[in-house]
Amino acid sequence: IGGAQSFLPEGNRAFWREAQHLPHVPTCVLRGVLEEHTTPESLDMISNLLSKQSGSALHDSQVHVFDAVGHPVYTMNRNGKILENCDMGGSVQRTHHWSPLSDEVEFVRTKRDEERASFECAKDRHVFPWVDVNARFGIIKYSNPSQEAS
């Protein structure tokens, strides 16, 4: 629960004040919008709460699609500007906030979740957009199988 400290104004300021970012490293995000037929039962209440609070169902149960960006939205400082300039954006996927998890959510998985396969998705889709962006900009080098054999 220590990460929740960053939700408080002072924790947020401290996080972005101490953060260190390079101005040439691209940043990408995975933005999710959940669907009723794949939402885990344990996220129903918080999902409905966020929909009511924001006036929109365009969220992954915990982060609204317009706030799911690779830079701070509500804190303005030097680090935020660096990240905003590096932000490559990200496409919206049909997913919920806990979709990368499996064993970690076993204790809250319900019969309905199993019937709907709420946690059964391709887990690598959360990683490969980041890998692709970093490879495209030369941060991660492509391998050459013919050179590796020698």
C-alpha cells in the first residue's frame, strides 16, 4: 500500500520532484477500456464508482483512458515536460486494470470470472508495445540470427 502515498498531493510532488528521466527515451503506454462481459467480479464496484465519478465508462476500472498517458497530467514540472515530449501515446485496448495478473488474483477469482475467462488474455500484449517503440528508436537493438551463429 506504500504506492498509494503518491495519490496524496505531497507524495505526488515528491515522486515527480525526485524522478529522473532521459529526454531521448521514448515512453509508451497501454490504455485500457473494460467491457462488462470480461470485467472481473471483484472490480465491478470500483468500475461502477469510477464511471459515476468521471461521467464516462472509458476506463480500465482504475485509470480513465484520458489519464492513461506516459507523463504526469496534474503535476507540471521539468520532469513532466521531459516525459510529455517522449510520450509516444498508445492505442486503446479492450482490457481491465488487472488483466496482466494471474496467480496474484487467484484469491479473488470467482466462478463468474472463470466462466467469462476474465483473467485469460495474452499477457505479452502488455509488454510488446514498449519493446516495439524502443526497438524502432534504437534503444533496443534488433538481433541478427546469422551473426549470432558465428
